[in-house]
Amino acid sequence: MEAKFKQEIQQMMYIAGEIQDVSIQTIKLIEDIISDQVLHMLKTANDLASRRGSRVFSNNDLIFQFRHDTARIERLRTFLTWKAIRKTVKDSDEKEGFVDEADMEEAAPTDEAPAAKGKFPTVSLPWDVSSFFSEQVAEAPEDITDITSSEAALEKLRKNDERTMDMTVAEYATWSEYCHASLTYRKAKRFREWCGLGVIAENKPNDDVMDILGFLTSEMVQSVAAEALKVQA
């Protein structure tokens, strides 16, 4: 069976440092590995939701599965925070009547956007200490530096620097373009059919489940590719 995300996986592997042509068999193998992981996550999320008496799982049912991976939690929190900022800015522009044509469609996961005016959007998790209190302290807009200077963010920057330092201008331009590769962005129907979302388990329609799965699958592909390159070295 042919890989359903051949181009996307090849682009993600390039981001991980695999700049050589990749065989179809290798891409299919990686896709199968990621598919098994996503399948397991969906089943576990469904089980967690069932224990709460819910028929659909939420963002937290996915995130709970890797709650001990602090670095990944930080990266995901940063990703979701930027998404919230973009949405806040977009909604604010629409209310003022200034809607940019490019903003009519959802921004790509890796696009940058300025911080929204007013309260700084935060991503809280039920097992965070702050969630134990009934009243929350509002975050200051200046706290945006926290999500860009965290250890997880800096480590990601270090890895990207290592992967790109020996690239040519053309290779780096390609690398920058491929940073936008996603299995879910504008591919929701194909992704749902591929992983069984809606059959194996169903999510709340308004949740960020698709974005979270897109983020996780991208990291999975890059992680597998990076480990493979270490073996080859």
C-alpha cells in the first residue's frame, strides 16, 4: 500500500537532517510506525475519557499520556499559546473591520504572530499547580518571553542550528519551507481516515485535537529520522 503522506513525511525528514533522497519503502515504514503510535494514543485517550464517563476525548486525554515529558509539554504549550495569540489577533482585527485577505484562512501551525492586546492567552492543564486555585492571576503580555526563552524552546533552537549550520543557501531555503509540513493542516479528512479518528475514538469538535496530533506526528517523524541518522553515522 502506498504511503498516504509521502510528501509530508519526506519534508519532515528533511527538517530532521535527512537531505538525501529517501526511498518509498523507508517513507512507508516511518508512516506505519507513526500510525501505530497515533492509534495507541487514540485508544488510550478513549479509555481515559470512558473512565470519566465521557463518549468523546479531550485535549487533556492526549496530553496526559506524556505529562512526564516536561520538554514536550513545554513545546506543545508554546505551540498552542501561539495559536491562541493568532486567533485573538484575528478576532480583534475582524471586530475592528480590518481583515487581511491572508487571515481569512487559518494560519499555518508554524506561522508567527504578534501578541494580542490585553490579557495574554495561556494554556493551562488540570494537573498544573495553578489549576488547584479558584482564582487565577492574569498573565502580563510581557510574559511572552517565557514561551520563547524556555529550556525546551532553546534546546529546539540549538538542534535546528546544528542541523542547518552546514547547509547551502538553497538547502536552507528548502528547510525553511519544509518547516511548515503537517499531516493535519488542511488535510483533516485524509488524516482522520488514516488514523481512524472518528471510528476508534471521537474527540470534542471544538478542541485542538487535530492541531495537537499534527504537532505530535511531526515531532515523531523528525525523532525517528534523527535516530536513524545517528545509526547511519
